[in-house]
Amino acid sequence: TGEQVRFSVTIPEDGLYTISFDMAATESFISGPEGQLLIDGEFPILDARRIVFPLYYQNTASDFPKDRYGNDALIRQERMSRWTRVPMRDANFSLKHPLPIKLSQGEHKFEFSLTQEAMLLGSIYIETFAEYPAYEQYLQKYQVPDSTGFSLEIEAEFPSYKNDTSIRPINSRSLEVTPYDTYKLLLNTLGGESWQQSGSTVYYTFTVPQDGLYEISLRWIQNLKNNLTVFRRITIDDQVPFAELNEVAFSYSNQWSNMTLGADKPYKIYLTQGTHTLGIAATNSPYNSAIEKIKKVLIDINDLSLEIQKLTGNQVDPFKEWV
């Protein structure tokens, strides 16, 4: 905490830029590292005052332990050290993209300070801001054949790691979920009420046998938010491949469903031979503008209330009703 890194960068042209950090948190602590960024002695944007970095957790066993009745019990979690490239985002993880910072052409002085906990810092990347490409643009980039003869099923309740310990396996008594037991309570699904915080992410590591285009399907149910759509951000190796995967919608349903990403026109995702990581993150970015408007209205109401109290001397008339 309190340590600083200072450096100068020459920006080639006026424009919007994003900043990312190669980092790893190695010490054992509850809350993640936090920092702040000054450019030319000032905060370039309000969100630069608080940059939140992730902690990662993994299971300490590959199978659920059993209680005295033969039901599944939760596996103990442990911290894991993992190098990852973290783009600078708002602290609430409510925005659609990493934070764009406006920089003018010429030399600028950067100062990054660690304000909470400790972490290892590798490289810092300053890149031109660009929105995620549309799926059609992405597909044109990878003119390769579809993969054939490969299928892999991963049980969601066993993520390779996650960035939030509150995301936990839960039991579903539905016959449509595996594994299932008539007499025992098995932890056979993941999430539910424990997976609502924007930015909370689970990761699944898998291996594919050859270069090619692959499809990804999810088995899901969203029966907690009645008449409301929730969203998940899909990443491959910590990157959003194209815009359509940045906010994948899951509407209310009380039935389990299989959904291939892209639905009727499945998305083809290019993967090279070897190991990759699928990330699924909760995100409230589609609702962010509405949330900000509501916050502003509440502030305005509070300011109006204070003005009324100034005029009335804070004397509340029990016979007066505000409509």
C-alpha cells in the first residue's frame, strides 16, 4: 500500500485510450488490491480514483465431500495466484467497455499508486480505445473450417476458478439436471442468488484438439428475477471475442433450457489447438444508464427535501401529506 510507479509515455495522436495492467495478487487477504491513476498530476476521469483488481479462488478438492446423511457439502476454497491482464474499469463493473481516457498528442506523465493491499505488477498497456467488433467482422477474420468430431461437456458446479467466493454450487431437484439422486441432495448447479454481483466471474479451462471454429452451448434457468432479463459477459482467454458476447441475455424462465450462443444462428468461435479458458461474468451494463438516472433523481429529491426543510425550519406537519 502506498507504493507508486511513475513513467512517461508519448501519445502519437489525440484520441481515446484504454489502460490495462498485467498483475497478480500473491498474498492472502480478503479484499482485492486497489489503486489509482494520475495523468499529468490529475485524475483523468472520476473512476481513476479507484481501480479494483481481482482475486482468484479455486476448489481444494475435485469432488464434493459428504455429510453424515450422504448429501453433498461445499468444497473449501483457497486463494490462487494467477497472472492476468486487467483492463481499467469502473469500480462497480457496470459499464459496457473498459474505461476510455482522452489523451492529447505528446508526452504525458503517468503515476500509478497502490492504495489497498499488495500485488505484483508486470506490464502496463496503453492502447487505442476500440469497441468490440461485430460478429460478422469477427467471422471474416477467421476464414477457417468448422471443427468436427469433438464434443466436451463440463459440469458447471466445478469451475476451474472464480473471482468471487460467494458464487457457490447449489442443489436442484429437477430431473433435467445432472447428476441427480432421488434420495440425496447433490450440488448439481452453480449460481442462483449467489451470482448476482456485476463483475463476478467463473472460469472453465478446457482443451481442444485442433484449430477451428467451435460452438458453445449453456444449460441454464433464470427463475429468480421475475419478468426481468439478466445478462452475462462471455470471454475466451480473458477477451470478449465480439460485441454480441459482451451482453448475452437470459430472460425469465422456469424451465431448464439448452442455448447455443447465437441461438438460431450459432456463433462460430475460433480456437487454436490447446488449452483455453471460458469466462462467464455477471453484468448489469445494459441497465447502467437507467440506474444512473434513478440515482440522479434520488439526489434531486433529497436536495429538494433539504430546501423544503430550510424554508419550514425542519418542522414536520403531521397533518400534511406530500403527493
